Amino acid sequence: MGLRAYRGEFLSLSCDPREAGPDGEGAVRYEEDGLLVVEDGIIVARGHHADLAARFAQVPTERLSGLVVPGFIDAHVHYPQMDSMAAHGEQLLDWLERHIFPAEMAFAERAHADDLAQAFLTELLRNGTTSALVFATVHEHSVDALFEAALARRMRVISGKVLMDEGPEGLRDSVASGRAESEALLRRWRGRGRLGYALTPRFALTSSDAQLADAGAFLADHPEVLLHTHLAENVHECAAVAARFPEVADYLDVYDRFGLVGPRSVFAHGIHLPDRACTRLRDSGAGIAVCPSSNLFLGSGHFDFGQADRYGVKLGLGSDVGAGTSFSLLHTAGLAYQAALAREDRLSPFRALYLATLGSAQLLGIADKVGALEVGQEADFVVLDPAATPLLARRTQVAPLAQRLFALQVLGDDRAVARTYILGECAWERTA
Ligand code: GUN
Ligand code: ZN
């Protein structure tokens, strides 16, 4: 592809705004009229157009009209659940039994998995999401289907076969088959394209002690593999975990006892955590994918940003589709603000954008590759249209940057994504 440049208004976060002074603005990297220069999909220069124009005068330059931000990074999403969104009536455990497990059983058919994988990746791009940590199903080929589709689209996708030897009939593996299939997948896909593997025990309640212990051994053997699971999402789930493991300090301690808590561990939700667990998350380097849309939909509660920040817990943002009601991390960032406010905390629009980009990248261990539009990173970015709807157009007219960004988060969604670029190539363009 050679050298290519993009001229437009660029915004990214270079660190967590929480760590960048009282107003966090030290974390904001912004060029009102900027230039991003890309060679073979990698960013080789970024700065103010006036500073870089002479150096790159010969490079073909594309004008981007809108606010350009890093591609969104969904730190927790289930591809097999996209056709189960908006299932009425239940909190977590009943919702799983009634709606989700039956839907996941259909993945016994490889063709069904292929179909959903394609639809899922298209939906990610439509929403400006260029990287994701994804739950598949218990079926080995559910991961093959997703990885094949993501490889062809050159997307950065991390996934793994779900381990659940104590799941419902028809959706159960065994310690031995779970281990063998995880190893086969890792062997088959290691080092290909932009794919990564995550060992994925569904949650404490669907794996035996033996499977959780085997997962710990697998992780210790494979230092490049992430651990991806659910943690302390729902009060009834927490009560069931406490009843099954009466000897542990708390829910996180269950995973800890099996060697599943470390710097490569990504836990979805973490709504109901004692302070001890926050200390342990921080000390171990593990982190949480915050999923506000899902938490509201399943009546799980509101994530406690104040508590997490007191302990310095690493955070990213997840849609958690199909409990989540939107693929849009822009919209989910707006919901994160509302979840924080429900507990009297404030989330700035810049921090919300950080969570959807660099925060998630750090959580997933891919911040050297994506998340901040820095030199040396892959050129995944989104062009946001601040006038995507009549209401947005009114609200973003002549507004300062923070207000425009906040309006996009609260009032925007996939409609505000004009284009999505993967490795410097346009992979999605809104037609209307
Ligand atoms: N806990 C265990 N499985 C699931 C799931 O599929 N979705 C959510 N939101 N929580 C879970
Ligand atoms: Zn989930």
C-alpha cells in the first residue's frame, strides 16, 4: 500500500486522564487540523498539518471530514448472542437458561457459526469497533468461524473456546476435551494475522474445580494467552458462588485459588466486589471490562468507578452484547457516564473515550499495537460525524471539544460512524 496520509481533526488519549492532572486534559492529544501518515498500515507520523505538510508534500492525502478517533476496542462481547439481544424479562441466571443457552446450542452447526461471525464483524465495523475480546461458544469450530472471518477482514480479534464442563446438557465439555480443543485452537491460530487467544471459562458456576485448576495450568504454560471470564455481575450469581465455595474470601478469590488472576486476566462486570478484591485486582495487574449497557439491561447494578479508582484497578469498556443492548462503544461510553453518576461519580467525556480505546487496549495487552493513534501503532481509526442527526448537529454546533465529544457519546451511536478504517484502509462507510 506504500505511504498514505489522512488530513483531519484527530483526537486520542495518551494515558488515563485520571493520571493526568486535576482536569485530566494532559492526557488529551488533539490536532484540530492534523495529519496522520501511514505506511503499510502502520502510523509513521502524526501531528499538526502545518508542521508535517512540507515533509509529506508528495504523499497522496485523503481528507477526513469529522472527528477522527482511534478505532473502538470492545473489551467484552459475545458473538453468538447477537441474535438474542433484547430478550425480555429475566436477570442473569434465568436469562442464561431461558434465552442464551438455547441460542448457543445452535452453534453445533458450523454453518450457523460462519453466518453469525460474518454478521457480527460487520456490526462491529458499522459501530466503529476495530478490535475486540470475544466470547465464542463451547464448540471448537465457533472459534474457527470467528477467526477465519476476522483474518479475512484483517481485524484484531481475541477469542477462545468457552470452557463449561458443568454447563447445561448439550453445551458441556469435559476437562480433557476443553484442554485438548483449547490447545488445538491455539496451535492452529497462533501468530496468524491480528488474532489472539483467550482461555475462556464461562464463569465460576459452569466449571468444575478440576476444569478451573486445569485452566490455571494451561495459562501458566502459555504466557501469551489471556484469561477471559465473568466476575461478580449479579447478586444471585454471587450468592450461588458463595454457597459453592464457602471457604473463599470472595468471588475473585475463587479464580485466584485456581491460578486465574494475573496481569493477563480480563474480568467482565465486577459490580459486586469487596475492597479486598479491588486491592487484589490492582496488585495482580488484572482488570475489569466495564459493561454498563448490559448491567442496566439485566438489572445487575451500576459499576462502582469510585471504588475501582480508589484502588487503581485497570479498566476497559465492553458492550457485552447480547446482554448489552448496543454494539456502539460510543453510546456505551455515554452509558458509563450515567452509571458513574448513579453512584455520584463523574466520568469525563475524555475518560469515557479513553476506556473505549486505550483503556481497553491496555486491558487486553495490545496497547503497543492499537488504541492511541501513536507512531508505530496500527492505523485503525473511526471518523465520527458530529452532525449525524439533526439533534446532534444542533448540540455540537460551535461547542467546545469536550462538549461535542460528550454529545456524541450521549446522543450518538452507529449513526455517528461515517467511516471505519482498518490498517489505513476504509473497511466501512455509511451510505446515507
Ligand atoms: N455470566 C456467565 N455467562 C454469561 C453471559 O453469557 N453473559 C453475561 N452477561 N454474563 C454471563
Ligand atoms: Zn458477558
